[in-house]
Amino acid sequence: MTDHRSDDRRVVAVVVTFNRLELLQRLVARLDEVRGVAEVLVVDNASTDGTGEWLAGLDDRDTTDDRPTTPVLGRTLSENRGGAGGFHDGLAWALERGADLVWLMDDDGLPDPDCLGTLLAFREELDFWGPVVVDEANPDRLVFPIRLPGGTRVVHRMSDVVAAAVDGLIRDVVIPFNGVLVTRDLVERIGLPREEFFIWGDDHEYRLRAEREGGRIATVVEARVHHPSVGELGTPMMFARTTYNHTPSDLKHYCMARNNLLNLREYRGWPHALMFVAKTVWFYLFTKPQPRRIAMSFRAMYAGLRGDFTGHRRYLGG
């Protein structure tokens, strides 16, 4: 295996945050402990909890333990543009500041102190790679289940991931944007995340785009990011033959319906996109009857097909 030593490539961490100041503070403190981070860029999605004011005061931080603190720069957007808009701007900002590798993460994740070093061990082999995201209350449980390559098996436990790894990697799988590294070269080849997606599907689309352009993708099983539980992803449907990503949030569902349809059409073709439409109708007719959700889904899908990415705004703050 490649050694874990750093090299002269500039690693810049990009964090996107929205109204989670305590979690952001926890993450910034952790990134101060990580060797090899040149600076941290925080994109604040117009938070109203004092995040902007806190970021403005970070220029005055003192050195600690004979080592300078990692520089933290903050940028507060004029409006909430979701994770997609935040990572779009943050990734562009990192490249402007000379990043060779960008370490992308949400504010609610917490990488192990050795996470970056473990990821950098594969810096010669990969273009877009990241850690396993585990439940901070139960580190053997995955927050985001992994579908193993070459089949339909989905694993939910860390022990299953370790057993499936080859040379420390699950190739062709990564969970963006939760502690993933991306090379400057790949970003220059594939561009920035689709900012108009707002949330849900923007990260998946970026991985699909990287894959289509020949990006070398993998999950490093020894690298860990701890994350609060998000519950069980994927509600069983059609007599447990498949699952559907139901959420009680109208905002998340609207974006998921719109963005997932577009991703399927672009990367897998119309038959898969139409199957998703059928699954949506089935789910909200029979699995979890909510006819209102069917109407919302059709509005979202139609808007996406027309190139209208404004409809989610009606659900902001709801």
C-alpha cells in the first residue's frame, strides 16, 4: 500500500453549513487537529444562528501548542442555495486559492484525526475518493448504506464493508460530499456541482459525471467520518422487492423527485426514469398513501424537465 505521508500538494477543506453553528464549531476544532490541511473554507448558506458573526471573528485566533491554527476563511451567501450551491461555490473558491486536492464535507460530519492521512495513502491511485460514513452513536453501522459493485447487495454494517474490500478499497463507490477528496485535475475535466439542484441528487450527479469521464472512484474502508444518524434510508415497497427514499420533508421530496428523474434520464436513460415515476405513484398510492405527494412529484418532475429549478423555494422554511 502507498505510504501515508503527505506531499507538496495543497489540500484545502471546504465545509458547507446552514444553521448548525455548534456542529460547525465542533468540525472546525477537529480540522485544527488534522495534519496536512492548508486551510479551511466555510461556505455559509445565509445562516441566521450567528454563524456569519462567528466566522468573521476567526481571523483573530491565536496559535496553540507551538503550532499555528489552520487558517479558516468564511463566506456567507446572500441566500440559502442549498448544499449544491454551497459546494459549487466552495469548490470554485478552493481552486481559486490554489488547491491541488479539495476535501469536501458537510457541517455535521466529524472525520477521525487520521482520516485525511488514510485517504492520502491512495492519492496516486484515485481521483474522487472518500471515507466510510458511520453512525457516531454506533460506529459499526453505516449512516449511508453502500451498494457493493457488481451486484444488488446493499450493506449496512462496517463489518460487511471490511469483508468486501479489496486492497482496502470498495472501488467505484463513494459517498459525496461527506469527507471526500477530489483532485483539481478531475474538477477541471468535469466542472462544478449542479448548483440549481439545491439539495438531494447533486452529490450523486457529481459522482455519476466523474464516473462517465473516467474518474477513478473508491471508498477507503480504513478512513472514517462520524455522522449523526439519519434513520433508515429506503422504505421497503412492492412487497419488499425494492425501496423508495421517502422523507417527511416536502422540500427534500420535491428536490429528490425533480433531481432523481433528471439524473436517471441523463445517465441511465428514459426507461429507468419512467420506472422511477411508476415507483413514486405506487409508493404514494399503496405503500404510504399520500395522493398530495403524487401531485407534488409530478410538478417537480415536470419543472425539472422544463429546466425550471425554482419550485423548491415555496417549501423553504417549512
